[in-house]
Amino acid sequence: MSEKRHRLRFTLILGTLSATGPLSIDLYLPALPQMMRQFRTSASLIQLSLTACLLGLAFGQLIAGPLSDHYGRKKPLLAGFLVFAAASFLIALTHSIPMLIVMRFVQGLAGASGQVLSRAVARDLFSGHALTNFYAILNAVNGVFPIIAPIIGGYMIQFVPWEAVFILLGVIGLGLSGLIVIGIPETLAPAKRLTGPLFATFKSFGSLVKMPGFMRHIIGTGLIYGCLFSYISASTFIYQQLFQLSAQTFSLIYALNGLGIVIGSGLPSRVNRLSEVSQMKLGIVLVLLDSLALLLGSWLRFSLIAVAVLLWFLVLFIGMLLTLTTSIIMNQASQNAGSASALVGLSQNAFGGISSPLVGLFGTASYAPMAGLILIYSLGALGLVYKDRMQTL
């Protein structure tokens, strides 16, 4: 029993460490209007702070991953969260837009260590179906934060100024630093670390890229993440503008869909009859069919309930695929797990970053642009799987 409790605590800590993205982004979204008024700036300029954080989360993984293959997991992880905490406190003290944007980039850059190294730590400890099971639990824990973060941020902003949100993030960063010290062991033995000059460590990306099928899976997980962000960026317009729901009702539906991601993330650990690759193929086909149904629904004017059900199953399938694609990729990387995890994060953040403006570019009067983009992404992912199969015959 004590061993089970220890493993549960370890998983909860690791899942929380991997949630720096939702914590850094979703927690402060309700504060954007207040920040815009206080800085006396435009909405587009204040939203650059969101873009800066996303860029930091993307590029930070390319730094933290290789460094962890060289120095071990614990030191870069601890350093990342200490810098994350310092950046959060400095943001609360800033009074200029340029400094806000710069510090948000630094915050994302440092917080990326939690995303990339949680996957690498899991790969150090597990492989095969056991790794899939662990990622299922890890992604389920991670999936809780996009549900609760906007609710906490929205509640806070009713009573305290926006600076309090970043003070909270700083406190969270310090708290997680303490948990890293006492709750996360060093999982990469010195004998398994990359040696030689530090700059040579970054050459590990080259060896990963050359592995058969590796980059197809990397692009595939990015395409799946693009599906998720297409939904996220369009959801508020679908429910509040198209179906004219209140903000409170939208928050409830958004939370229920977040629960769908949590449930989907855990599905691969429950299925033993199909391999991870077979489950991935099935999941992609289901996303494709769901997107086709949504396209049809935009033409036939499906009811709110029908659209809500289709979107719930869509995010459930996406949650399942994110667990599967991550497990398949990390199982390929017996060495250089930090660098492999960095490429996973870069691909996911890159596709997620471009999906939001792409959906908005084609208008928000219908959910057809969202469904169409998801259809394109899922067709691309299916094509990569088909190509991989053909090359293994």
C-alpha cells in the first residue's frame, strides 16, 4: 500500500509539473481585459503576452531537453521552476508592455522544463505498454488544469488585481521547486548521460531525426494537438456567439469537455487487445469522422445538443491520441529521451500556435472553419500513418 501511495504522489507531482502551459496561459486569461485597461493599450498588443509565453514554451523545450540528457533530469527541472517563479513575481511588478512581453517569454521558456522533463522522467522509468499506462495517468492529471485554471483566474479577478494572478504563479513555482527537491528522484543515471562538450549534446536532435518513422510521429502528434487548439480557439465563439449561451453556461460545457480529454487520455491504458499503433489509427479515423459530421452539421444547422455531443467525443478522441502518440515516440527514444520529448513539445506547441489564428482567419460566424481545419489535420495524420505502414512492408 505504501508503494502505491508513493507512486500516486510521484504521478501527481509529475502531472502538475507538466501543466505549466495551462497554468501560465489559462489562469490569466480572465485578467486580459483588466490588464488592457491598466496598461492603456490595445487588445492585440496585450495578447502578444500570450504569444510570447507560447513561444517560450516551444523554444524552452529545445533547451531543457538536451540539457537534461547531459546533466540529468533534476537540476534543469529545479532551475527551470526557480526561474519560472522569479519571472512570475517580476511580471507582477512590471508597468510597461515591452517588459511584460519579455518576462512572459522568459516565464514560458523556464516553464517549458516541466512539460519536456516530465515526459523524459517517465521514459527513464518505463517502456512499452507500461509507459503508455503511465502517460495515460500523467495526461489525465495534466488535463484537470485546463478545467480549473480559468475558473480560479476568473474568480480571483473579481476580488483582486491582475498582479495577484502572477503572484500566485510565483508561489506555485516555488512550491513546485520544493516538491522537485523532496519528491522527484534523479532518474537518469550518470552512465546513461551524454558526455563531451555541452554544445555536442544538441547534436542528439540529428540522431533522432534519422530514426525510421520518428519525424512522421513527431509531425503526427503536432497535427493532433492542432486539432485540439482548433477546438479551443473556436469553442467560445461557437457556444457564446453562434448558440448565444451565457459565459457561465459556456464555462460549464468547456469544463465538461475538459473532462472528456481526461477520460480519453486514460483509455489506452484500459485497452490491451490492440497495440498502441492500432489504437492510434482507430483514433485518427474517429477524429476524421467526427470532423466530417461537424462539417455536415454546419450545413444542416445541427442543434446545440448535437454539436456539443460531437465536440465532447472529438476531445475524448484527441485525449486518447495525445497519450498514444507521446508513448509511441518516447518508446522509440531509448536514449536522448530529453531531446525526443523536446521535439514532441515543439511540434505540439507549433501546430497549436498556428491553429488559433487559422481558425479565426476564416471567420467565427460558423464552426465550419474549425471542422475543416480538424479534417485537414486528421487527413494529414492518417496519411503519415499510411506512409509509415507502407515503408515497413
